[in-house]
Amino acid sequence: MRQLTEDETQKVFEKLANYIGKNIKNLINKDHVFRLQKDRVYYVSKMIANYATSIARDNLMSLGICLGKFTKTGKFRLHVTSLQILAPLAKYKIWIKPNGEMPFLYGNHILKAHLSKVSDNVPEHVGIIVFNEKDIPLGFGVSSKSTNDIKNVDPTSIIVFRQSDIGEYLRDEDTLFA
Amino acid sequence: MGSRQLKNRQRDPPTLDEFKSRKTKSKDKKRDSNKKRSLETEGESKKQKKQKKDSKSDPVKEKKSKKPEPVTKEEEELPEVDYDALAKSSKALFDDEEEEDKNDDIISDDDLQDEFDLEQEYENEEEESDSQGIKWSDDDEYSDDDIEKLNMDNIEELSAKLDKRDKIIEEEAELELKEEHLQDKITDVLLKDEELEENEDLTTTRTRMLEIVKILENFSQLADPTKSRSQYTDRLLKDIVKYFGYTEFLAEKLFQLFSPTEAIEFFESNEVARPITIRTNTLKTKRRDLAQSLVNRGVNLQPIPGNWSKTGLQIFESSIPVGATPEYLSGQYILQAASSFLPCIALDPQEGERILDMASAPGGKTTYISAMMKNTGVVFANDFNAKRTKSLIANIHRLGCTNTIVCNYDAREFPKVIGGFDRILLDAPCTGTGVIGKDPNVKLNRTTKDFIDIPHLQKQLLLSAIDSVDSNSKTGGVIVYSTCSVAVEEDEAVIDYALRKRPNVKLVDTGLAIGKEAFTSYRGKKFHKSVSLARRYYPHAYNVDGFFVAKFVKTGPSKFDDNKSSAKEKEYMAQKELEVEGIINDDFAEFDDDEDEKYIEKSKKDSLKKKGINPKSKKSRSD
């Protein structure tokens, strides 16, 4: 377990900024730190990070909340586990109808037919957090259309490309937490 | 089939008066009976047998041998009650059969009457027997004259007479047994293996089991005085093995924990799955809100009965998979057995504490602890199996527990890794004899070795747990030990061992609303008095998995607290210690096979003698 290097920090923050924009400053405070363990990045309270130093590297499996991992090519990829950190700070949000919940949780993109409501002024190709109508965060993705364009497309067209959804807890348990 | 036979047999023959009055009606009934007979093939075959026999043998003798049941007043009441209760209890256990049983009752009634119609000689037999003074057991008859006759003056004389009759009848019954022991197997519950029908009906086995249980519960009055208690128990165990599919070893081990009635209840309830329960994740939602949204999805649920859990919900039925709803995936609840709530409630974690869960996968208890602490403090979630930490990490993230550290150690490495915890939960790996309903493989997989090796590990784990707790903790200093096993070796024996090895801990009340007191002595082993503060849970008593929970408080530091030995070193020490420990405390001592052999031989001979078999003759046969 170690702190992130400057290069790594930049990559992580770029990804986070995609979804939470300037709200990222809420994540950076005295009590919480980012830590790299194996190839994964964790967001964890400082106290816990200090306690975790007593666990040997090989034996430390996880601490706090996992944000995502660095791929072998050095890119950073957010995991669905980061959703609980992103959701409260989300810049753009989309709410989907109950009949769209299950298709999304099975890993499909969001169609216009399933749209319930969406934040104003969502531009094209930005990170967006997906909620159901009860305000439970279901995942995140990238908008394919701006809010204005959504009005003009037919119901079967994709409005948000899925990147991660909480269905992965069941589908990808083996690879997500290894 | 067995129960039907039982019913036919238990029906008392009619009195003479009754019989005559029936005869007048019988002509009409005869017509109906033709139809009924086709339904009731068994009864028919019985009839035919009787007819055959009538033609063969002397009527008086025949009648006696056919009806060994008629007994005299003194004894008569006991078997009667016995059968009735038996029939009832078997009905209660297997409700679907109730309907059938009722039909059987009706049919067999007619059938019996039918029998009398067909067998004209029967009437004569009755008269003869009456003149001989043998009373037919019938309630009316007794209420009319016998009870009046019976008073303090002649009671002794009467009972002597009755005894005499009993004896005769018993002898006759025995004779008859040899003739048609197949029909009589229910009354004679102590069959040897070779006497059993090859493909015996399971219902017959069950009926016999229930009967033996009855006898064992009231041994002095119901049992055959020539038979020993162990003979009945042996038979019962064999039946349990056959009926429920346990190994003999495990069946005996579990049977010894309970009274015979309770043991059967225990085995029965292991065949039934426990209700599905879920725990509300209080970090994300409230129980009422969760219940509401699940009800809207078509789940039928209610709070866990008993009012001991504020977060549990019990699910009766669901039109959707409960493990894949958006609520589940977003971490509002976790599927968790009701019994797994108990150790966490006993642990009673406080906000801001440092807590260790020594064997935590798949994380139900860890996340509960984390939720109870409202994500403050630190929870160390350890598990020995790296593969199982995956599901642990998944659950921790899904439920949004931010205060955890997941590590993968042999838990005996603590306190070398880190010590000084406020509270430690040790939900020890165990044989799983409490969760047979969940994992039926336990019935066959567990061997004697498991019941030595696993407690051995549990003891070391518990000592490590005790050493890793900070006795000076302002809020805690608590160790909770739990297993999902009901075996005494893994429960009381382990905590008793810990109390002996670590005088700086004491047992305290678990603070749980339900549960039975743990044993303070078991089959000659005496445990520390305070062991009774631990709690046991049984599937038949609380409809939760079999479980055991004990709560320790550490009162002072000990020299072991900064024990820097690794798991391997501890294992080595424990092995060395075991040699001494075994001799002193009779705690799974080493076995001296040669010495044991003598005693085994001797007890085998004794038991053979008790059964009336000459051990020598048996030997020569087997040679």
C-alpha cells in the first residue's frame, strides 16, 4: 500500500472529474486519503489507512472503498464500487423508469423509452450518474446526446452508454474483487 | 402402509353384544363392502390369511394367537394411549397424509365388520374365550362391571390374576410373533437387522421410531422388562440412520444431545429449510422503507418474529429472486440467516471502536458490525481463505461499509499482526452440525477426525482472540465466540478450555433475548459453572439454524498479550500441550487401541448376553 504518484493522481482525478466536475474538491480533505494497493486505488479515511500499514502487502485485500484500478496499459478505470462516492457529488444525473431498471442492471445501454427525467444542460459525451425513480444510484455511463437532442430522437435510440452498473456485483464478482 | 397396519391391529375386537348387533346390520353392509374391498387390498389379504388359518388350526388357539392385543385392565390402558398418541403425532408431522389416514380409518372399520361376516366360526370362539375368562379389551365392558368390582380390597388379588393373564398372553404373543412376525413388526419394535424386511417402507421405519421414542420417554412402564434401554436406543439410532440418512457416528453424537423426543424433533427440523431472512442495511435505508419497496415488488414478508431483531425481515414467498432486486444490488439489504444476527448482537459494537472479525467471509456479520458502528472506527475483516475474501469485499462495497480493512491471514497470527482490539468476533470454522438443513452433506461427510481436528483449531483461535483484545479498553474488552455447530466438543468444551487457559477472561451474559443455556456438564465431563451463560440455539426450538454464542470479557492483561509467535509456532505448541492436556482433562486423550480392544470385546460380549445370545456360539458361526 502506498500513496499515489503525481502521474497516477492526475489520471485518477481526470476520470473522477468526468463525473463530479468541480465537486472533486469535496473528496480532498484532511481526513481522507487515496491509497494504491496492488493495482487498485482506494479512497479511505486516514485513520484506517494508518491502521492498514500493520497488514502485510500480500495479506491486505481491501481497505475503505475501492475507486477503480489501473489497467496493464497504465490507464485508470473506475469500478462500480466507486458509485457510492460519485453519486452524492454527481454533476449530471439521469433517472430511469421502473421498466428500464432491469435492462440497465443486466448491462444494457439506456434507451430513450426508459427515460424518466434528466438534468438540464447535459452536454454530449460527458459522465452521467444513473438513478432509478426512488433516487437509488444504479450505475454510471456517458451521455450520447445532449439534453436538447434527446427530445428529438426516437424511443429506441440510446441516450446513455453504460459504463458500470450495480448488476456487476453479481455478474463480475470473480474479476471485480480479485 | 405401516401406519395402516398399526391401525388395523390396534382396533380392539368388539364385545359380544356389539358384535351380535353388528351382525344384524351386516347383510346390508356386505354389498357395499365389495366395492370397498377393492380399495383395501391389504385388508383383504389379511382376511384370506385368517380364513386359511381357521381351516388349518384349532379355533381357540388360533384366535388367541391372532389377537395378542387383548390385554387386561392394568396394562391395557398404556398401549392404548400409546397408539393413539402415536397416530396423532405422526399425523401432525406429516400433514399430507392426514386425509389418507382418515379414509383408512373408515375403511378398516368396515373391513373389520366384514371379517366377522365372513368368518362364522368366529362367534363361537368369542363365546368360548369369554367362558375361559379372558377379557377382551373394550372400554364399555370395563366401565360396566370391572371398574365397579375393582376396589381397595380385591385390587391385589385382581392384579395378580391380571398379571397371570398377561403372562399367558405374552407367551402367546411371542409364539405368534414367530409365525407372522412381518405383521407384528410394529408392536415388536426391537427387531434385529436380519429380521427387517429388505425394502422396508420408510413410513414403517418412522412409525417404529416414534414408538421407540414413546417407550424411551416412559421407560419403566412401557418397555419390555426383558430388554435394556440401550437395545431400544440402538434400534432407534439405526432407524434414524436409515430414515434421515446420517452416518451412524453423527446420528449418535447428535442424539446424545437431546432427550429422545427432542432428538427426533431436531432430526425432523433438519429436513426442513429455515425461512429466508434478510437484514436491512441501516447505513442505506430503514426497515420500514425497505419492507415497503419489497412488498411493491411482490415479496411477502414480515419482521422476524420474537422482537429480538430490529433489522431482520423474514420472507415467506417472492415472485422475484430476492438476491437480484435493485434494492439488493444497491446494498439496502443482505441475505443473512437469522442465527447470524445473534453473535453481532451479543458483540454489541460501539461507535469509534476497533473491532476484529477473525473469520468473516462472506461478510454478513462484518457488515452488520460496520452498520452498528455507523461507519465509524475500524473493522478488521479477516479470512483465511483468499477466495472467500472476494465475496467478502463485494458485500462490504455493496453495503457501503467504508470503515473496513480486509486481510487474509491465518487468524492464529493475531496478535502478532496487530493486537489491542476493543472487541473481537470469532465465528469459528466448524463442522456445521447446526446447519444440516442448509448443507445436507454434513450428514455423511463428518468423521471422528473432524470432531478432534476442528475443536483443536477452534481452541487456538479462541486463545488468539483473547490475546488480541485490549483489557484496558474503555468501552469494550469483549470477545464473542460463536459456531454454527451444536456439538459440545466445538462449543462448551472450547470455551471451558479457554477459561482454564486464560484466567484473565470471564464469561458474561450474552444479552440475547432468546436461547437455551449451554451445558455445564455433558456425559461425565464437567465444565466451569459460568459456561451456562453461553447460549445454544436449535432449529426445532427457535426455527433458526443450530447455533452457539458465548461472550467473554477480558478483565486483565496477560503475558500472552504480546505473544509474537506465528500460527505455525502456535500449532506446534498446541500439539505439545495436547499430550499433557489430554491426560489431565480427558479432553480427547490419545487412544490406546490395544487397551481399548479388551474393553470393547468385553462390552460386546455383555451386550450379546443381554440379548440372550451366547457370544461363543455367535463366534463359531461367524468363523
